Amino acid sequence: MIHQQNPKQPASKRQRVRRRLAICLVSCLLAAAAFLARPMMHLISTARRDMNKPEPLAAGFTDDASRMNRTKVAEVVPVAGNREAAEKQLVALLQRARAEKLRVSIAGTRHSMGGHTIYPGGLVIDMLPFNHMDLDEQSGILHVQAGARWSQIIPYLNQRGRSVAIMQSDNTFSVGGSISVNCHGWQYGRPPISSTVESFRLMQANGEIVQCSRTENQELFSLVLGGYGLFGIILDVDLRVVRNERYRLEQFVVPVDRALATFERQVEQKPEAVMVYARMGIVPDDFLNEVILNVLIRDPAPDGANPDLTEPRMFALRRSLFRGSQGSDYGKELRWAAEAHIQPLLNDSHFSRNQLLNEGSEIFQNRSADSTDVLHEYFIPPRNIEPFVVDLRRIIPAYKGDLLNVTVRCIEKDDDTFLRYADQRLFSLVLLFSHSRTSEGDAQMEAMTQKLIDAALAAGGRYYLPYRLHATREQFRRAYPQADEFFRLKRKYDPNELFQNQFYVKYRVQP
């Protein structure tokens, strides 16, 4: 006979095995809890501090996204939504301004930061209600009123299989505001938004409406694009739009000294790369030494369908990660680890173009009464990007700048606007800083800004104009040598200087 061994272990031995397993499991759970405790507490603490909302403005005052330009004005006047009623209303407002010797400024979502939509004691024309749109599907031209926001335009185009050709990375802004600052985005291989503008209608200071395009009132066309509302009221715009498409995301985390080579290999040698941006690491111990390159590759579905347009995902978590980096080295480390190593695992593999564009700045907006976030942007020729980054590493820590984000994009030459920033192919570095809402905080930011502008000018570049007016008059003219002619032409088309704002007041030259 063959004798089989009893497979059962003695009870005492089984108990010892179970105890070891239990101890191992508890140890693993405790280790995981210890590992997660600090990030969880940091995020919870951030969320608790973030419960407040931006304080409302008192009646008779206006401000912009900087929350550093609170100004008393004569009146903020919303424009009627109906075209005929709005045009009559605007003519009457301009007549009133002339009669009462008031200045006029024009506002949309007020996301400029230097008082570009404000004149003290003036009339502020709120264009946001003026937002009708109509798509000519055969020509691919969107006729849209100036107050329409991209958050309204994107769903409208999405239903018709179209998308915006060039816009900012957020959907918060208005069309009129976007072309007044001649915005750009992360659409690769494209100039600024001016290149997509076919024509627009402009109400001048005398109430006359003129059509402007590359063939009709060409000089005025180039001045108004990127003209900061100084030449009249943009009523409506004909914009060239594109097809909505499906893209696949590819991400590359590389040291900064390999970023240009990676960009050349993964972007410039791939004709299917259509949307591209990079983020630079802001962790203090490894400051600006690492880059995440995000490349969106055209990748149509077999059936031609695009992913649905949905609300942004993980809003609360993403907001807490971002806001938790303000004033916190640990928060910056946590966010970079999430963006560089965890986020790629959570991302969908495919996105529609409209889904990528349909996200608002409120996800990251600073709501604190005590601090504000301000943007800088510098345009640098590719050959000088590396020495400029060296200057950033030196200047920002020296002024204790609380840097929250650096996004890098590529822009092609602009052939349309007069006060152009893209006079050649350039890299754009968009920097977001936080500082206290005090005169001391603003003065420290001003001093640092002037040093950064000097570094950009030394690198053969320039700075972007919609932000805080911290550049000196001399820096402004070095960056934009055509400025004096721009202001001369402003007085040609608006001889009584009816349209004014704080940008104009600071940098104009009196005749």
C-alpha cells in the first residue's frame, strides 16, 4: 500500500503562519498610511483654506484679474445682446462720453492684469452680453460677436464638428479680448490668433462702423489686432475655424539640457504633432532642471468618431494640488511628482481637440483675499532659450519669487499685427507667480519683473503686454520699437483720445 501524508498542518503552525501574514499586512498598511499621510493632510489643509471666494467689488468700482487695479469709474455699462439695439446704445454712449469729457475703456472677462480695461473715472463698456455666433459650414468661417467667450463657442462648434483654430489654453476669455491682446496658444506650428481673423467690424470714436480686413482698412486692421482697445470697439469678428479631431497624448520627462533635442525628435520630426506644450519643474531643490513635454498627436478613430465633450475631470484634486504649491516647497514637490509620474497613468489615452480647449482658469484661480497670482510671459528666440533659463534660475530665487508654474510653447512669425511680439519664430515662457496683495508685495514683483525683462531683451526677445505694467517706459520701447508710431497712429484714428486705459496712460508719448 502507498501511504499518503496528512496535508493538514498542526494547529500551532497554522496560527504562526497566520500571525506572520497578519503582521505583514498590518505593516504594509501602516507603511502605506505613513506614506500617504503627509500628502493627504497637505491636500486637505489646502482645500480647507481654499473655501473662500474672491471678494465682490463695491458699486462704482472695477478691477481686473490681477485684483491689484481696483479703480472708481463713472459707470460700467453692459451692452445689449441684440445687434441693432447694441449699436444704437454704443453710439449714444460715445456721444455721452464726448459731451461729458469722459474716457472710454472696453472690457470682456477682464483677464488682462495692467488696467487695460480701466480708466479712472471713465465709462467701462461691458461687451459680454453681445455674444451671438453663426457658422458658415461651407467656408469654415465663424461669425461671432465680440463678447462671446470661448466657453460658449467651443460647445457650439463641437455640435457642428468644428473647433477653434487658435486660442489661449483656457476657455475663460472673450473673442474681443483675445484679438485685442493677439493671444496665442499651444497649437503647434501656428502664429498668434491674428492669423485666423478674416475681418471684423469696428465702431470708431465718432460712432462710424468700418469693416477691417487684409484688403479693406488694412492699416486699422493691423493696429486693432493686439491694439488693446485703443482704436475703437470691436463689434464682431469673422474667424477661420478647423475640424474637431481626435488626438493621442505622448509625454516625455527629460532633463532641461535634453529638452531641445527631445523637442526636435518628438515634435519637429513628426508632422502629425498638432498641439504641444512643456512644463518646467519648479521644485526649489531642482529648480527649472526638469521638463515634461506634452505632445498631442493626430490619431483619428477607425470610425471617425471623436470623444465626447465633457466637464473637466478631477477638478477638486487638481485644484488642491495646484493651490497647495503656493508658498510651500513640499507642495511644489508633491505637485511635480503627481504631474511627472502619476498623472500620465491617470490620463485618457485619447482626447478630442475641443476637450483639450474646454477648460477654464477657475480650476487654478487664486481666491485668497491676502494674495494674488500674476502672469509674466517672455518670447525668446530658440537659439537663446538655454541662457535665458540660466537667468531665470538666478533672478527668481534672488527676489524670493513664489513661482507656481512655467509653461513653454512655440509660436510662428506674426505677419498681421502692428504692435507684434512674434517678429520671428519664438519660444514662449509663461510664468505664474503668487505674491501678497500689498504695496510691498507689488514693489518686490515690479523689481523682479524688470530684471526678467532685461534678461529677455538681452536674449534677443521681448515680454508680453497684457500683464502688470511693471516694465519701465525705456524697456517697453526697447521691446517694441514700433511703439511711438503705434501711438501716433492711435491719435490719427482717435484724435481726441476718447479710448484710453492705464496701459495707454503709462506708455504713450504726448504729441
